Amino acid sequence: LGVDLEEHITFCIEAMKGIADKLGLDGSAAKSA
């Protein structure tokens, strides 16, 4: 990819935080368990 792996992972996590609910990663499944 031409970028540091840790930097790329951090970028992806930060990007996904903004749409976590759309991705099903907002924690709602854990709350209902």
C-alpha cells in the first residue's frame, strides 16, 4: 500500500467510527445480548 500498516489501520478505524451504525458496529448487538 505504500503506507505504514499501523497508520493505515488507524485511518480505517477513524473513518469507520463516523458510519459505525451503518456498518452494524455501533454496539447495539452487544447491548441486546
